[in-house]
Amino acid sequence: MDLVNLFVGLAILVGLAGIVLPVLPGSLIIGLAVLVWAIDAEAGAAWGVLAVVVLLLVAGWSATYVLTGRRVQNAGVPRSSIIAGGLAGILGFFVIPVVGLFLFFAGGLYLAERRRLGDPLAARRTAVLALKATALGMVVELGLALVAAATWAIAALGVGVGG
């Protein structure tokens, strides 16, 4: 394994972590890493691998927003509540590193819904629906990103396109 493959592999791992911990643009990092690999590989097959990886990443990213957006909209959760949860999550990330992102997002979302609806049970129900939709979107994006990472790994390490 050469140095470029090592750094690209590490960047892909960072990108995968960025999908789970949405502080970093995970799919974008993975795509850029495979682009660097394709440029370095100087092989036509590497550009084909890049095309497949980009298609998988775009499909995952798009599915995340379509699935999440549709489910959140169907649950009746307004964008303002999602933004409040997101801002609280960003704050939480710095208050309690990593774990605070999730805790504060959920708490901020619930509080925004509680304020909007007035009823704690209704706020809990809509917040839980929004959290489930967000988790589903994350799982879909992560799944397709893992397939993209495996595509690169097979090409770079198994077949030796870029090595």
C-alpha cells in the first residue's frame, strides 16, 4: 500500500465518521479523497471507480434529505424546530464533546416543539418522529457511503488500480 492509498483511506474513515457525527461533510470528504486517489492512480479504471463512488455518495446524500425532509414534514415539525435543535446540537458538541451533539439536538428539538405546541406529549411525539426520520436518513447515507468506501477499497487494494 502506498502513501496516497493510506491517506485516502484515512480520509474516507474521517468522512464516514462525519456522516455519523454531522460536524464534518462526510460524503464530500469521501468524494474528494477518491478524486485525489483517481488523479494519483493515472489509470482509466480509477476514473470509473470515482464515478461509481460519486453516484453512490450523491444517492445517499439525496436520499437522506428526501427521506428526512418528507418524514419530518409529514410529522408536522416546522423547519424552525429543526433549526433550533441543530443550533442546540452545535452548542452541545462543545459543552459535552461528541455526545452533546445528539443530546442537545434532541433536547433543543423537544423544547422548540414544546414551545410551539404547548402540550408535552404532543411535543414528545413530534420530536421522536423527527429524530427517527433523522436517524433513518443517516443510516441510508452511511450505508451508501460504506458501499462507496468498499468500492474504492476493492479497486485500490484488491485489484491494485491505484497502487
